Amino acid sequence: MNKIRIGQTVPLLPVSDWIQGNPIDLTQQNGRVVLIEVFQLNCPGCFLYGLPQAIEMHRKYSDKGLTVIGISTAFEDFDKNTLDNLKLLVNQQQVIGHSYRVLAEHDLLDDGKLSYRVPFPLAMDRLIERRANFTDEEITEFINSRIPDFEQQSDLQREQIRQNVAFYLEGLKYRAETFELFDLQGTPSSILIDKEGRLAECLFGHDPELEFRIQKLLEAEIQK
């Protein structure tokens, strides 16, 4: 799959199902800034930080030109990060697995359920079953995108890293297409698209400057 780079036009999102709200066609969002919040259901940080921040941005800026979308993905824990569990979240406020345990420990559940509702459209990433082993090139690409000091390691350490990465990758049952399209590093991740439909930023983790970044994109004039 060709990955989207900063400044390139973002195509239709490769999702399997829209579970909440109307499907969003990015080509119809010209003139608006788009925030895509990518999360996993079995990701406590997504419920502690990513989704609440996205909800706050929706509340403050949806009537000022911001469209917010939530994409539930899966790059691990494929038995928990599922379409059925996304439906449980939307329909019953139910959280699962590690997310449930951590939110319960922090007293952030209401009668065992998520204490807040997600107000914007939610979709499930499209998962494609992997049918082939990973190549050496794919292992190298994975390492280069996540371990910037790989070449500074000793020969023994580099070989151990390659073995560990190969073992990790071979355990992956599915490819998540939206996750791969934007070459994301994990969850939560925030994707920002400018008024002209071009990728502005991909942010991994909780970004305290997300609101500032959104404000700058909202203030920007469309280039004629």
C-alpha cells in the first residue's frame, strides 16, 4: 500500500464499517479542517487522553470549521480490538480488556461503563488477513521507522533487534489499512488534514499542542 505523506491529498478512508454517524467522504470536506483520532479499544491511553482530547476539540471547534472522526483500528490484540467490541462501546458504553482495568483503577467508570460518550462519527478500520511472510525489506522498513539509532548498535544488537522484529511481525494476523496508509506508530494517534484535503500532520500519543495546531489550520487561507 502506498503511504500518504505530508502535503499529499488524502483519499477515501479505507474503513470497513461506519458504526456511529454518517459516513464521512473526505473529498466533501474541502474548506474544513479534519481531525481523525485513531484508537484501539484495548488501549487505556486512548480512553484516558486521545478520545477525551478529540471530544474537546469537537466541542470547541466543530462549528468553526473542524470535522472530527474516530477510527478504531487493530495492530495487535486482534481478539479484543474488534468490530463487535466497537459496537459494544457505541451502543452500551462498554469498554474491554486492559482499558476496562485501567479506567476502573482510576475510578473513571460509571457503573462499570465509560463515563462519557463519543459525539462524532466512528468507523472500524479495514483489516486484511496477512497471507505471506514478511520480507527482509519489510523488516528493515519497520526498524528504520521506529528505531532511529539502529545503525549505531553493535552487530550483535542489530541482529537481535531484527530477530525480535521478525518474531513480532510474524505474530500479526491482520493488516489495518488506515493505520498503514498513514504509517502510524501506535495509538492514540491524531491525523490532521488541512482545508484543501492535504495531510498536515500525524501525531502519535497525547499532544498538548493539538489545539494550537488545529487553530493554525483553521486560520489558514485556502490557496487559490
